[in-house]
Amino acid sequence: MTALGGYLLVAALVFAIGLGGALTRRNAILVLIGIELMLNAANLNLIAFWRYGPHPEALTGMMFAVFSIAVAAAEAAVGLGLVISIYRHTRTTDLDEMNRMKG
Amino acid sequence: MVSTLDQIFVLLKHWIVSLLPAVLQPVTGVVLSVVAIICVFPALFAISVLLERKGLGRMQNRIGPNRVGPLGILQPVADGIKSLTKEDIVPTNADAVVHFMAPVFLVVVVFMGYAVLPMGRNMTLVKMDAALLFYFAMGASTELAVFMAGWSSRNKYSLLGAMRAVAQMISYEVPLLLSSVSVVMITGSLSLDKIVEAQNRYTWGLPHWYIFTPWGCAAFVMFAIAATAETNRSPFDLPEGESELVAGYFTEYSGFKFAEFFLGEYVGMLSISGLGTTLFLGGWSAPLEVLGFVPSWIWFFSKVMLSICVMIWMRGTLPRLRQDQLMNFAWKFVLPFTLLILVDVVVWRFMGEGWLRWIVCSAILLIAYVGIGRSEMLRKKIGPRNYRYAE
Amino acid sequence: MQEGMGFTQQLTASSIAQVLWLIPAVPMVASGVIALLKQPRRKLASALAIGSLGFSLLLALFAFGHVVAGWSQGFSVRETVNFTWMQMGTGTVDLGWVLDPLSAVMLVMVTFVGLLIFIYSTGYMAHDENYTRFFCFLSLFAGAMLGVVISNSLLLLFMCWELVGLTSYLLIGFWYQKPSAAAAAKKAFLTTRVGDIFFLLGIVWLFAQTGTLLLYNNGAGSIEPDALIGLLAAHAGWGLSAAGAIALLIFAGAAGKSGQFPLHVWLPDAMEGPTPVSALIHAATMVAAGVYLVARVYPLMAAGGTLSQAGEVAGSTTAALTVVTWVGAGTAVFAALIAVAQNDIKRILAYSTVSQLGYMMAGLGMGGVAVGMFHLITHAFFKALLFMGAGSVIHGCHEEQDIRRMGGLRKEMPVTFATYAIGMLALSGFPLLFSGFWSKDAILESALHWHPSSGPFYLLAFGAMLTAFYMTRQVCYVFFGKYRGHGHAHESPRVMTMPLAILAFFAIALGILGTPAWPWFRAFLEGHAAALEMGKFGEPEFWSLLAISATVVFLGLFLGWWLYDSKSPQAEEPDALEKVAPPVWGWLRDRLYVDEFYVVTVIAFYAWWARVADWLDRRVWGGAVAAVTGAFRALAHFDRFFDTQFVDGTFDKGCEELYSGGGLLARVQNGRVQTYLRLLAVAVVMLAAILIWSSAR
Amino acid sequence: MTIVFWILSFLTVLGGLAAVTLRNTVHCALAVAVAFAGLALLYLQLDAQFAGFAQILIYIGAVAILVVFAILLTRGSDTPTDGIFSRTWFAGTAIAAAVFAVLGWAVIQSVHALPHETAAPAVTVNQIGNALLGRYVLPLEIVALLLTAALVGAVMVAMHEKGESK
């Protein structure tokens, strides 16, 4: 097992954990947390590939990860804003109850 | 002779390390530095607390502590003994683990910040390329500690204090970062050592400190405001406003954990003063070329202590802001102004040497200051307070 | 262009010509800005309007100075700036502006008089609640009018022309709450539209003939000699060349705007608008636009006569100019007659304006551009003066407009009286002293020398007598005798009297520019050097003409004074003239029944035609539509029967099946995000498995 | 394969697992902060200093705080009494496991093709800055635009509607 393999496995595990959280939790915020975990797992992959890739000086994977972090921050802000605004309408953050398009 | 005195701590460390077997040498070097930091700054914490209590006393027409030791100078020792021996009370409903973790986490991240501060020539613990980023990463983590403390106490005053503190710290972190970015833009490096080196030059015997440039002066003022807010000091001490929230997020702490928060706060003050000193006041460089013989670490620590004195002075002078004033001030005055400073830095950078850039950059900032200030005043968002007495 | 005098034409555009467009543009922009202002920003609105027009005046003075400088150095300045507006196939539609003596003179006059009237308006409209709207329209008008003046393209001129018509409509109907104002606005708009249709026809015809609408374009313009030769060669029927027919069509447009005889009915009614509007639009500038138009296309009008290059008629005349002359002269007398019997202070002035416009037209027709334009300029000043004086009187008498309810204002309103008297004498053509005398005399002189007929001369002389008469009557009613109105009359504020004084000064002083001894104005317009020949005053020709005109004027003045002042009329008493000849008086008071004539002819025809159309609509077309509808309805009934009985049975069953199938499918779309996410994840897993498996093999 | 790597991986996975399984929502948020910190340390292990510090600054300093704010604003800080998992949790877990199986299988399948230990790339912040404002300037601008849009959007979405009592 190479070092890269280890990182990839950890990333896969974190991704699976995040997916599991996103699929099973009822609280919308925790679903968002799961999605953040999935994104982070992807970032770990990117950085690992950058580190062990053939051209680390090109910085491609690293840049990808940095941009991904920035996008994830935006995603978190908007996602949580949506959850709060839904909560204000329906008084719940339970995803099982949020199955209507009508507010 | 001068250089020996200047490098005395470095030489001391090398000497101690050289006594040990080669295997242990790297580890020992780091441990020695860490130990030094952990010893020196709590000592400075004690001194500043005493200074604050006595100074505030004088400002408020009191004498201040005067019972323990000659002129009360042993007061911090007495305080320390008291907090160590007091009972550690944890509320029944509190979330015990988080309640315990919060002060520990706070103190740890606050001390982490010192790792990158250059406290003298060759006196940086970790010479890191992204030192400033590291510092801010650690600074941002304190917010989580504050939240943990406030939330786990299961006390509405604690929670309110924590929410206020976190909102305030997040709001003021943005101008804090942006005003530091101005320095980064000029120096072209995130490394604090390089920033100090860039300022350690002299023209006609006068230093090239960034505070002596138009943009640097403005950025320093913004940095100072943001830093004061970041450390929850007066006039931004809403999270701990005694009259409103008992003691804010650490209301439910006692004994040593309380001392840890207290320590964290003061060490945080010292740390952010150190950062401000490094960024704007030339770090460990001497204020005049002729004073270069004085050891660099003396300059660093005197500048830090001077900043602390200013903070104490501010606490004794300024009244506390209201929450909405605080937020409006951050987002509608400080943030736009720091953004403008960035523009100003670009202008400064690309206008080249000469007297013209001094005039242009100063003019931009002055006009903007007056303009933004006036418009904000007009809209009554910030401005003179109006007091309403009980009718 | 006079040969042998060393005048050459200058064609390259100077910098002032390049920025000439700013003169109309600035007031237009100001108008746009004012339109955005709220009502309370009165000061700002008027300041913007006045400032922008002041700027235009400054530019206009520069332009004028440039032209004068060029002229004094021996150039006949005509600078054009043209550009292509749009490309249509191989042809282009070009727009442009021109700076020559004609446009320069008009620019200065319009901006100067306009500025004074703007200033006056701040006083007159001070208490109106729609103050900013007023200045918005006024500014727009000024811009549009200046656009008409500088246009070098008939198309651009027509656009601005219509814009001027629109602002006129808006301003006449400014007090649209009054039904009479709304009706007057509508009438003005529609009547001028009749003329504009002909104008547009003329433009289109001209474009078809010459392929360009630019007036001057370095020899390629539509009224430059090359084009004119082609136009003269083309026949239009009735013995007219295309040039003559187009000129007549364009004159119809000009007649509509300038209130010439058949189309004059709107102008007196337009007095429903605020007085500054009457002064600016319906006395000084807009109505003069028609005259200006004729002057602008004068080469076209004169084409076929003995045409010199500068478009001056020397000797013979053309069909178009003959029509212009007769219409002008006829209108002059016709309107003057009506003016005699009017009692509304502004209406008298309105008919007087119509009459004077007739003079200008006749001057253009007989004496050329300079004669007509000189009267236009002098008239603009003294008629604006009279209107503003009338406004001042109305203001002072608490919005009273009936001259029978005034009187004795000489003492209460001394400034107004003095300036009004100057205006009145200028209009009457009081010999030697006033500008009106010189300009009217020039027209009479050219009429005297007009050889096709001496009719116009007699008509115009009679008109001059009538002018003096009705103006005397009006002044007697208003300023002499004793006050017959209600309340107490008062003098107007300084902001209103100051413009009056300035205009009064010009009403006297402008005459210097056009005396026979020093015909500077004519020389300037026609592009040759002006020489001072005091000897002209000694010629018998001058003295005989002076004798005729003086006699006529004094006769009018004396008659008026004798009939009206000595009697010191009373409000309820019948008019002095009415006692002499009641039936004539009745006709005149009822404006010679032109409006009524239109009611029983044109309007009745339209009403009848509308009824016919209505009947056709209801019976013929409506019936056809009803029949088709009925057929379709019958078909629809049959269709419905078929549908309900045969189709629905099977279709409903199918629908139920589909519905239940949809219900099954909808269970996947249950609105739970996690279900979707799960499906997505399953799909990804399957896809990844397939990919890896296939690549691993 | 150093011991540090295993410790950090364990920390990260533990934090992640805690984040998706704990009952108390705030504990979940704190646990996910631990996972973020672990990941940041893993980045440092991979010689990606800049990304690691950015991770701490953004995820612990901003996202975690945002999450706890959202939790408090939606009154989710109390431990729920009924089930914390949705009704179909079993299917969800199974699918997550399947995903991990497939990904892990893919990694192990290709392990022979993976490159081995290479020298740590010497990347200075200066280089990153140059790359950000040179080759990657367009993505940088787009991200800036996105962040601005997200800022405005989040404010608009979460703002109290006018007239609504607080």
C-alpha cells in the first residue's frame, strides 16, 4: 500500500461517511454537514493527487482544492440561509416533513 | 557585545541544546522555545493585569490594588493562588465534556499563534512561509472555543454572550484580515519575518515602519479597532458586559477554568498586540537608527507593552457600544474603509518613489474618511449617542 | 451670391459648427432631467431650464459671431455637418446641421427671446402647482425649435417640427383641467397635422426625385443648383414642375404651422395656454417656424424664376412664390379684420400674429429671404413683448382677459404700460422710430415693386391701417379710461417687468439693422458687404413710401383714438364700431365664420363619413362576420354532440388509466430530498462499478 | 505510511462518524469541526501548507461557526426526543456502504498503478500567489463573483421579510 493509496482510502471513507449522513439524518443542517464532509473528501483526493502526481509544481490539484474550499464556503452560506428561511416558514428542519413545494 | 546581548536567548538555547545527545537536539530546541513562550507570556499577563488594575484605578480616581506586597505588586500572585485553590464548579445541566474542552481549546489555540511571531532577531519559533495565514487560522479557531463555552454552560447569559462574541469576532475578523493584507501587498510575503525585515531599514535615521505611510497609518488604525473588537476589549466588550450579561460566555466557570479564560483573553491581547507590532510598528526593529544597539527583543516587548497600555487607556476612556452600533460600525464603516485602503496600497505601489504618492494616497484616504463618516452620520447609523433617561 | 464682390463660399466645418448640435441638445437633456424632478424642486427645475437655455444662447452667440466674422472677412459662411443616419439598400438617409447666416440669426433670436420668456415664466407661473412640468415642456420646446433651426436635412427638420408640434400641444393643454384648453390643444394638433401631411408628402416626393434630404451637401444637396435643375425638368401636371409642386406642398406645411389663411383657426384658440407659452410659441418662435421653413427652402420656392445662386429672385417670380404672396397678403388683411372686433386681450394679439405672419409670407414671396426674415426677427421681439405685457396685465388684473373689464391701467402698471406702448407702436409701424416700421416698410416696398400685380400692395397697406387701428383700440381699452374690473390692479414683479424692458429696448433698436440706408441684415443674409449710404434717405422713392405708410398708420391710430379713447368706453356698452355698423361688427366678432364653415363642411363631412363607416361596419362587415360565426357555431354544436357521445366514453377510460399510472410514478417524486439523493448515489455506484469492472477486465 | 498519518486519519474518520451519528446537533457540529481539523492536518502532511491553513480558517473559523449559528437559529440545539434518522436510514446506510465498497475497490484495484513516494514539492506562498493571479486568474475572479453572489443570496434568503415580527 502506497502513501497515496492510504490517502485515497481515507478520502473514500470520509466520503462514504458524509454520504451516509446526508442520506440518513433527518435534520437538514446535518445533511448539509454530510455534504460538506463529502466535499472535503474530494479535496483530500485532489491534494493527495497533487502531492504524488507527476507535476506538483503546476499546482493544479492544490488550486482546485483551494477553489473548492471557497465554493464550499459559499455553498454552506447559501444552504444554511435556505434552511433558516425554510425553518421560518415551516417551523421545522426535518427533511421528512419538507416534501412540499408550497410554503 | 551588542550582538551578543541581542542574541543572548538564541545563544542560550544553542548552549543548552548542545549539552544534550544529538538525537534529542531538535526536539529539545522546540521544547525549550515553547517553554520559554509559555513562561514569558503568562508573566507578562500578570504584569498587564496589575498594570490594568492600577492604571484603571488611577483613571477612575481610585488607588487600585495596594494590599498584597509593596504597592500591591504581588496582587497577581494572590489572584493566581486563589483561582487555583477555588472549587471547580460545573453546573448540573452543563454539557460536561464540552464545558471542560472549551477553556483548554481556547488557551491552546491562543498560544499556537505565538509560534510564528518574531520576538527578536532570529527569535521566531517556526519560520513559516504562510505565517500570517497560520496566525489567522488560529485566531479564527478561538471563536469555536467561545461558542463551546457559552453553549455548554446551559445558561442564557452565557449563550447570549457567546453569540455576541462570535458575531462580533466574525464581523471584525474581516477588517482585521483585510488591513493586514495591505501590509502583505506591499511586502509581497505572508512571512512575518520578511515583513519585519522589510521595515528594518532607515532613511535619514528614521525607520521604514508601515505606520509612517498614509495607507499604513490608516490600516493600523483599522487594525487596532478590529483587534480591540477581536479581543472583546472595551469599547467592544459587549460579550462580557457585566451590567448586561454577568460575565458573558464564562459566567458559569470558576476556579482554574475561569483563570484559563482570563489567561486566554490577556494572552490573546498580547498576541494580537505582537501581530500589530510586527505588521505596522516594525516588529523588533529600533525606532531610530542610532538606537540600533539596544537588543531587538527589548524593542519588541516594549512595543507590545505600549500597545497594552493604549488598550488599557481606551478601556478607561471609552463607553461601551450598543450591539447594532457595533455591527453597523463594522460593516458600514470599517469594512469599506479597509477595502479602500487596499486600493490606496495599489496606488502607492504603482505610483513609484516620490513625494506625489504621499499626497495622492493621503488625499484619497482623507476624502474617503470624511465622506464615509459624514454619510454614516447623516443616516444616523453611527454617530453620537443619544441617551434616553428614564421618563 | 453676388458675383464680382469677392465673396466665396466656405464649406469646411469649423469647431463651432461641429458642436452646433449642443444648442438644441442641452435644453432637451435639461428637459429630461427636469422630467425626473419632483414637484417641490421648483427652484432647481427653473434654474436648469434657464441655465441650459443660457448655455445655448452663449453657444448661439458664438456661432453668430463666427458667421459674422466670416462674413466681414468676405466669406459667405455655410458650414454643414452631415452624417448617415441609416442605410436602406443602396440609398442612405442622411441627417445633418447647417450653420449659415439664416440659421445663426434664428438661433440667436430663439435663444434670446426664449431665455427672456423663461425668466418671465418663473414669475408668471410662480404659483402654479405643475411648475416643473411647465419648465420641462418649455425646455423640450426650446430644444426642438432650435433643432428645426439648425437642421440641414428635411427629415431632421420634420422630426423636430413634429416635436415642436407636440410640445405646442402639451403646452396649450397645460391646464388640461379646463375643457376649453384641452379642446384648443386638440384643435391645434389636428389642424397643424393637416399641413404636416402635405409637408411630409413634399418631403417624400423630394426624396424620390433627388435621392437625398440634405439641403446643402457640397453641391449634392436637394436644394442646390444641380438638384434644382433636375427638379425643374420633371413635370408634375397642371403646368407645374416638380420643384413648384414640392414647394407648394412644403408651403402647405408651413402654412399650417404659421397659421396662414385656411389653417389659421387653431392659433387664436391656442391662447388657452399660459401666457408665456403664447409669447414664446404662438408669437415669437414656433409660428415663425413656417416662415423660417419657407426661407430655408427658398431656392426651391424660387426655382424656375430668374434664379441667382444664392436663391434670390431677381425680376420674375414663380408659381410657388405667387401662391405664398397671395396667401400671405390675404391672411394679413383677413386676420387684421377679425382682430378689430375681438375683446379678449390675447385673442387680439393672436389674430395680430396671424396677420403679421401673413406679412412675413408676403415679404418672402415678393422680396426674398431677407425681407421676410427681417420682419420675422423684429416681430418676434415686439410680439413677445406684447404677449408678455398682456400676461403682465392679466396677472395684474387677477386673471382677467376681457379688455372691456380693464382700463386705466396706465397709472397702476407704469412699466407695463410703457413697454406695451412701445410694442404696440412697433407693431403698428410708427414711422422711423420703431423696428416694426422698417421691417414692414421693406415688405411694402417690395410689394410696390412686385410687377405681377399691385393687389398685394393695397391689401398690405390696408392691413397696416387695420393693425394700427386695432392696436390703438386695445391700448385705449386697457390702459386708458378708468378701471372697470374687479379688485385692485397691481404692477407685476420685477422678474416679469425686466424681460419686458429688455424686449422693449430691442423692439426699438433692432430697426437700425434694416434701414434702407444701411441694410445690414439683408447684406448679411444675402452674403455681400453692407454699405452705409445715407443718401438713400434723400431719395424720393424712400420719401414716397414713407409718406404712404405714415399716412396709413396715422389714419389707423387716429381712427382708433377717435373712436375709443374719446368715448371712454364702458364694459356693458356696445362697442363703438358696433354702433356704426352692427352687421359687419357681428361678422368680425364671429371671426368671419371660418370655424363654423369648417363645422358645416369638413367636420360635417367627416361625421357623415364616420356614420357611413359605422353603418358599413355594422351591416355589411358585421353581417358577414355573423354569418360565418353562425356556420361555425352550428358545426361546433355537432362536434360537441359527437364528442360527448362517442369520444368521451373511450377517452375517460384512458385518462383514468393514465391517472393511476401517474400516481404510481409520483411515488418516486415524493418531495423528499434524501430519496433523490439516494437514487443519485445508487446510480453513481452502478456507473462506477461498471466503469471499473469494464476497465479492469 | 507514517504513524502520524494513521493517527490523523483515525481522528478525521472518528470526527466524521461522530458528526453523522451523534444525537445532539451541536455535538455533531463540533465533531465535524474535529473532522475538518483532521483533514487540515492531513493537508499539512501532504505538504499543502496553504490549503491546510485555508481549510482551518474557512472550515473551522467560518463554516463550523455558521453551522452552529444555523442550529441555534432553528432551535435545533436541544437533543431531539424522537428518531434522529429518517425512516429509510437502512437504505441510506447500505448505499453509503456500497459507495465506499466501490471506491475502495477501485483504489485497491489500481494500487499497483499509483505512484510511489516522491520528494516533497517545494511550494512557496509566493508561487501560489503568482499562480492565483496568473494562470488561475479567471477562476479566481469567478470564485470572487460567486462568493459575492452567495453573500447577497444568503442575506436575501435568510433576511426577515418586512413587516414580519422578529
